[in-house]
Amino acid sequence: MNYLNAKERNAVCSLLLSVGVAEDIIKNKHTTKEESRRLKKLQEWSEKYMVELFKRVPTEHDRICQG
């Protein structure tokens, strides 16, 4: 498949938002080292997923990331 349907695009957008929220939580400094470590893993694995996703469906990058 070389595109994502609307539901899939919304799910990817939600994942991107959660990564951004994770960054905000880490910056807040009210997390333990373990919590921060796990949030950073969330960011790392999400980034790896996005790289693979956009390799498979490169045309979706602009649709998702630009609005």
C-alpha cells in the first residue's frame, strides 16, 4: 500500500503529538530518572517507526507533517 487512510493518518498524528508531550514532561523536571528514561525510549522508538513508515509511504510525510 502506498498511502494511509484518514484513520491511519490520525493515529500517526496522535503518536507525533504524544512524542511532543513526552518531551514537555521530560523538560518539566518533575519526573524520576526512570520515568524520563522510559519517555526517551518512547521518543526513540517512535522516531524509528516514523523513519520506516515514511520509507514505505513517502508521500504521506507532507500530508501528515504539514497539516
